[in-house]
Amino acid sequence: MKQFLFIALLVFNYAFAKAQNTPTQKLEPPTIGVKLMYGDMADFGDTQIKFKKVISDSRCPEDVQCVWAGEAKVLVEIFTNGKLDSEKELKFAPLNSILSIVDTESLGIEALLLQPYPKSAVPKNQNEYYLVLSVREN
């Protein structure tokens, strides 16, 4: 009887150990959040992103009720190894939640937010704007 219990415990332990080694979900690589101020450049190894310009910001101020939600457009420059590779216009609109800036085999950079959100009583100063970026290794 003791031998039967011992064998049953071995089989039981083996079954649970095997089940724990089977992945049940895909693991995503870690993501880093970066705050990129207006006029600044962020360095991600071979790739650099510069927040060059706020083209327009017609987003509805948070303390006002609007018929149209509005949108904001900004221009970023993408550098590779210090040399200007391209410029990209990002349009922040209600239906655009994540805007891809760079997507290579090794790196993914997306714009999540343009801040600060407008208020009706506060005049806009371009130097106060910043982008919130999501950076991940692919």
C-alpha cells in the first residue's frame, strides 16, 4: 500500500510540474513611458525623436462644452544615428488613441498623449507642451 501511495504521489507531482511549465499566455516586453518636452530630443540608442513643433491645437477646452471635440497636430523629427531620417505629423483626435512614430524590428515608439490639455481661461504657451511616449523593445 505504501508503494502505491508513493508511486501515486510521484505521478501526481510530475503532472503538476509539467502543467506549470506550459505557457498559457504570451508575455509582452516591458514598456517605458517617456515625457518629451517641446523642443527637446529623446535618445533611444540608434534612434532619436525630437518634438519640433505644435502645428495646431483646436481641442475643446476641458471646462467648455463643445459640439466638436477638436484635434491637435504636432511635428516630430526622427533621427537615426544623429542624422535626420524623417519628419512625422501626429494628429491627436478623439478616435486616435495611440500614434505610431517608430516601429522597427528592435524598437517601437508610440505617442500616447499631448499635454497640457487646453483650458479656456489659460492662454497656450508652446513651451509648456509635452508628449507622453510609450517605448518598447520588440
